[in-house]
Amino acid sequence: MTTASTAQAIPFRYNRLLHRLCGIFLIVWIVSAIRPIMVADWWLENLLVFALVGVLMATYRVLPLSDLSYILICCYLCMHEWGAHHMYANVPMGEWMRAIFHTTRNDYDRVVHFGFGLLLAYPEREMLMRKANLRGFWSLWIPVVFSLGLGAAYEILEAVVAVVASPDAGDAFLSLQGDPWDTHKDMFMGFAGSVVSMSVTAIMIRLRGRHERAREPERMVAVGR
């Protein structure tokens, strides 16, 4: 499996992993589209999905991502489609969480916002590394800031769409569930997810560096032979 540092440009017709991921997401999307709780809300929730998938398809030749990035993107989109099908305020997993943690609302949307930062910060880092040539500390910090900015932009877009859409679809799309701080908490969850993602990435980079330094004497001996 390739990562941000080992990604290679592979023609789509030969990228077997990406074929499987596309197949998995297509199945999830079709299941999500079958009798959603609110059809209007389902379409609103999928507008950005269509946009993201379209961008990934249009840029594949000039910026094919690593296997790991495509896996993370697929996982996030599947989480989102589950919420879109049930209407975020009614997702069964959120109801289970409410009973376990004794919360006053269905918090599945919080999980997905956390997943936004956790799962998409790495692909964002990969794109910034390859197109903006970011390295070192900045390649770990800028994706966190970028995720926070995208989260804020989404909340603004969400509010605009809610005003334009019908009252019922707008309320379902916002999914405030009576919490006046919902927007702030959603943004924080995305920020927290990106911090966790980049922290894990930093740890893995350090461990890989130690492993390579530990093997350096073996390489030198091999060359000497």
C-alpha cells in the first residue's frame, strides 16, 4: 500500500485498489439512496459528495493520491452516506450512543465531523506536500489549519443552503437538534480529528526514521562487501 511519500502515478485502468474502493462506495451510495428518511435532505447531503468525487476524477491524471489517502476518503464518504440515508438526527448508531452516554441529542454528526478531520487531513497533507512542497513541521500543521478552515466554510455553506431550502429540509440539513453551540462543536470536532491524524502521522514518520537509521549500518556493511 502506497503512502504520501511513496505514491506513484498509475493509470486508472490498472489501479485495482481504486477499482475496489469505487465499487464499495458505489454500493454504499446505492443503499443510501434507497428510501432515505427524507429525500430532500439526502440530496442536500450529497451535493458536496458529488463535487468531491468530481474533483477527484478530474484531477486523477495530474494528482493521483496514494492508496492510503483513497482508503481514508472512501471511509469518510461511507460514514457520511450512512448519515445522509437516516438523516443525521436519526442515525441508529447515534441513538445507541445517546442511551450509553446519556446525551440529550443524537451525536452521530459529531462522529462524522471528527471523522472529517481524522480521515481527510492526511489526503490534504499529501496534496499540500506535492503541490505546495510543504515539508517538516508545516506539512503537519497546515493540514490542521486547512481542515479547520474547510469546516468553517462548510458550516457557512450549510447555513446558506438551509435558508434557501424548504424549512423542513433546511432544519434536517442543519441538524442543530436544539443545541445553539452545534456549529462551534462541529468545527471543534473536525479540528480535534485533524490534530489526532497529524499526531499519528508525526509518530509514524519518527518511527520510520528511527528504523531507517537503525538499518544504515547494515547497508554500509552490505556496500562494503
